[in-house]
Amino acid sequence: MIRILLVEDDPMVQQINKQFVAQVDGVLVVGTATNGEDALEKLEKLQPDLVLLDIYMPKLDGIQTIRLFRERGYQVDVIIISAASDAETIQTMLRNGAVDYIIKPFQFERLKQALERYQLIQKTLKDERVTQKQIDEWMYKHAQPQQVSLPKGLNETTLGQIEQYMSQATNAQSADEVAEAIGIARVTARRYLEYLENIGEVEKEVQYGTVGRPIHRYRRPKRTK
């Protein structure tokens, strides 16, 4: 049984993640913490095998916490679960020994995949010697991303172009602006933007003018947790 310490400051998110973990065989949440200071205390008492660690937390954030894990020599593995999606933060966490990184919001299957992969690694490392085949299996078994079916009429190429454009936009964009930038019809751009809104990749703002209909504008969501 893999013993897990769950570190998350948002009570609702903590409860959801705890319920997710409970659906995976062979793992058990033995404790929870709401910040890095709390996590260090629980780590001493509970001696978990794995920590599921948030980054944006009061008192002691995830970056400071994982660094203290390493400085103090704690033999514990860490999976990051955070809304932080910038390359610098991800690289910092990986360099400090995180074995996986899950960006919020995420689906249950992604966490399940991470925990099952971790279980496979721990099972394999119990052997006196490890073969290249075993290493390749745990490193690459889940390397191929699951295919998600898009709604009828949408395609991956155009979606990717719009996602890239929205990720680089500094201001909220209307369907007209996106359509002009990508080279597609306004109604098509709006369909893609509505799809991205539905899956949480963009947020919609309503801009009211003095006359006429309000304008819907879209931007990448602000990551706060």
C-alpha cells in the first residue's frame, strides 16, 4: 500500500483530490496538510511514501517545501498538482525531484495514471536488479496521450492554431479578432472559443457598449491555485 500525504490549501480541492485517490487501488491518503509548514510536520509524523503537493500555498509554498524536503534529506517522492503552468516553475520542480507534474484543472484519469505509474516503479525497484525493459515500461508505458474526440465540425489543426494564438494574446479577444488572425470565419472561431470555454481553457468576458449587442471576449484563465 502506497501511503500518501495530500498537501492542498483549498478545502474543496483537497476533498476532491482525496476522493480521486480513494478510487485508485493500492494507495491510501494517510494525512492532509494545508501549507508547506504543515506538510513538514506531517511528513515527520506520518512517514508517507508519496506527497501530492500544491504550489500556491500560504506560509510556505510548494517550491520552498520541496526544496526543504531535499535539504533535510527526506526520502519521499513528490507529484506536483498545481495550476502553475509556466516552464520555469515546472523545470524547478522537476529539478528538485518531482516524479510527475499535473496541471489543474485535470481529469481523474490523469491522476490515476500517475499513481499507477508510481506503483509500477515502486514494485519494480523492489527487485535486486532492474532490466532496461522494466525501466522502459514504467517510463514510456503511458507516454502516448489519450485521444479526445472533438465535437463534430472541429479539427485538431485549427484548434491548435487558436490555442497558440490565445496563449500569446495579452488582451481578451473577440471571435472577430480570432477569426481575422487565424484566417477563418467568425462563426467558426466562435465555435472553437465556446469549446475551449467549455473545457476550461479560456474564460469569457462580456463587454457592454452604448449601443448594439454586448461583445463576448475570451482570454486564458488566470491561474490562482
